[in-house]
Amino acid sequence: MRKTSKTRSSLLAAATLALALTLSGCGGAQGAAEEPDAAATSSTPEAGGTLTVASPYPVESLDPHGPLGASSGTSFAAQAIFNRLVRVSPEGEVIPDLATEWTASEDAKEWTFTLRDATFSDGSPVTSADVAGSFERVLELGGPVSGNFAGVTIEATDDSTVVFTAANPEAALLGKLSLFFVTKGDVTEDSFTSPVGAGPFAVESFAPGEQMVLKPNEKFFGDVPILDELVVRNIPEVSSRVAALQAGEIQATWNLPDDQVPAIRDAGITVETIPATSVITMWFNSGRDALGSAEVRRALWQAIDFPTIISALFPQTGSPADSVVASAILGHAPQSPVEHDPDAAKAALEDAGFDFSQRLELQFSGADWRQFTAAVASDLNAIGVQAEAVEKESAVFTEDLLAMRWDINFQALSTPTFDAATNLGRLYTCAAGRNGYCNPELDELLAAAGSSSDLAVREAAYADAIEIIWDDAVGMYPMFMEIPYAWVDGVQGIELSGSFLPDFRGASVR
């Protein structure tokens, strides 16, 4: 298995090299396959077989452009079925996918991509018209990913070339495009019951929220998966997932709680933990009158004993966060911790005129987080704040999240591009309207960070932006994470992901 742990300095060096290449017009690497890790190829894999895995997050939709496009379940399915122009390796490097090379203008406003010869699973060629149609559909639908591409247009200049033009300099566009999946250019909403893609797998069957069965796409331009089938089951309950793993009903799963890992290892099952690109993020809905004041939001954060919650529930895989993005992310800037002081928190709420009779809904999705959110609500209740953790199904959670039907929103917010532009520039601007917070000064900093090709300028702008987000308590940012992956003997070649999105294209099972 591939285990990744890269220092911040080496990630910045890689980012510097990538920017230097693109902005000088040298383009990306030419699509050569990466050397496999020795640990992943300790014995020769055998072709064939069915690998059954359990995802902790349901796959509710196969439409990567729709309202669930940024959900973990849909993103996981999309990377198996479709392609991107470029993708990000587990080490944080931008590598070719459908594009073999790319160049950027000196001002980073115009990006040109050359496509490889690729074929959809139905035998039709992938053309620049498909890329352009897919991108235009992203903008038209206005899903969660579309916020990365404000002011960006696309033109198919010939069958194998597309040009993106941004209204303002977009130095971070390359990484953002790793979240953009290419489908056939003329798809409709009905196309995704059994979608056609050019990725390593094709869909054999799909029952939303229950099970997805994939088979190798024999027309894939890269190494065709050697599995006969990849079966992805949704088993949200942790105890059921662990029992299925120990009984051999599934061969792999991930995102397991700390208290389950010892028993799994005792059963002879391999467990490997890697750093996540995620930060546990608990936004406040600043658009609500009760939460519109930074003083109130900071006081609520101060009321919660996060260090104790983390040490009790995640002693091995959790650690207190010091920023709104993980330490490996370009733009990470450490902040001073918010000290737990319930008496001071209650006094600050009283001074701010907080209405203790109102109820605050803390929405979350996923059985893995029930204890964590319950503990947060309990600490708020202890100072007289009426808070309730409300669990919602994935689709309902996402719908309510986008519609701002919540007071506090819990999510493990990942940055799969290893660049803060993906989340900060997309989610914290006034125009985004994703958490009810609006600060023109923050908008200016995020615009400056996203447009400059100078990494020092970008880091300085992100540091100032993160300080504002942290001090104004746009949300609470309590925990950095590590992700445990588990698999039985005989499984090889899973590419582990710090963004909860393991890649099974190279997997085998004996």
C-alpha cells in the first residue's frame, strides 16, 4: 500500500516547481506512469477476482457536476468512472490525466491544455468538445465545485486543445481543475443512472446509497484494472463495517474510529494510517441573528473542551488543529489556540445579549461523528446554550448545507489539491454565501492569494486571511486528522488518500 507523509517544505518545493513550469510555458509532465511502491508490489498480483469494499460515505449520485458533486461518495465514484484534465497524486503533485501537457500565460489568465487520445467506455472518442461541454455544465448547474471557476470561460480551439481564460490572474487554476471531471459533452441529468466515462472503471450496476458495482473499462488509455469487479457497499454503521471486515464479507474499508483499530489488528487485518488533508470544520451560520456577532461565535468555541473530546475519542488519529487548513496545505498558517473556559464563555454570551432560550441545531452526517457532535452539544448545554446534534442522511445534509438550513455545520473539510485556494477562495467570500459570513477585507486577501504566481505573496495573503477567519470564528476548527485504512491479507495496490478517496485502479486480490 502507498503510505504518504510529506513535509511542508517539500510540498512547497513541488508547488514552486509546478508553478515555474506552467508559468514559463514548459507544460506538465508527459504522462509517464509513476513507479509503484515496493510495499505495494511485494508479490506478483494475480489477475481477476472480485474486491468488495465498504465506503464510510454513501454514493448517492454519479453526477460529478450536480449538487452532490463535492460529496465524498460522489467524488470517490467519479475518480473511478471519469477523468480529469489533471489529478493530484497522494504526495501533492499535479500529474497528467486527460491532458498530456499544459501551459499558462505569463499573467496566469490563459491556460492551454493538450488532450491525449482517449476513448469513452462506449467506444466514442474524448474530444475537446466534451471537455468544454462538461465545464460549461459545471458552471450552468452551479454546484459546489463551480465556485472554483468564477469568471473562467473555456474554448475548444481544435479537437485536442482547450483554452481556459480567466477574468483575473488564476495561478491556482491548475490545482482547481483536479476537481473537474470530464463527461460526455451532451449529458443530461438522466445520463447518470448508468454513466459513460473514460476512466479506469465502467459502471455495471448502481443502487444509490446502497451499492455500486464497477468493472474494468477495457478502453481505458492507461493500465486497465486487473480486477474482474469492484463492489462498493455502503455500510455507515461502524460496528457493522468492522464485523463485515472480520467476517470476510468485505476486504477493505477506511475511516475507522480509534477504539476499533486494536481489535481489527488482533484479527490479523492490516491497518495503515495516513495524514488527512482535512480539518474538522464546524461553521457557524453567521447569517442568523443569534450568530452574527464574532463575540458570540468566539464564546461558543471557548465553551467546548475540544482537547478532552479529542483525547477521549481520537487519541491516536486526532490532534488539536492550529489553522483552518491542514499543515501540509499550501497556505497553512498556525494560529493561537482557543482555550477552553466555560465560565468566561457564558459571561461573554451574557455580555453580548445572547438569547439562551433559542435552540441551535448542529447538523452532521455519518455515524462516525455521533459521539463527537454529541460531546460538543453537551458542552454547550453545560453553559445554558440549547444545542442539539442532528444527524442527516448525506443527500439531505448536502441540500440543507447549501440552503443554509442549519446553525452549526459539522464536516471534515478536505483540501485534495494541497492548495488553500480550493477551499478558502471558494467557500469564504461574500459572493460564495456558504456560511453567512461576509468580510470585504477577507475577499481582497483571498483574491490576492488566488491571483499571484509568487508563492511568498500567496502565503502572506493566506496567513492574513486565515487570521481573520480564525479570530472572527467563522467556524470552529478543532482537529487535524489521520485516516486509518484496513484491508485483509491478499489485497494489494490500493492507493491510499488523505482526502478519504482511495483509488482502486491498481488494486488486486488473491
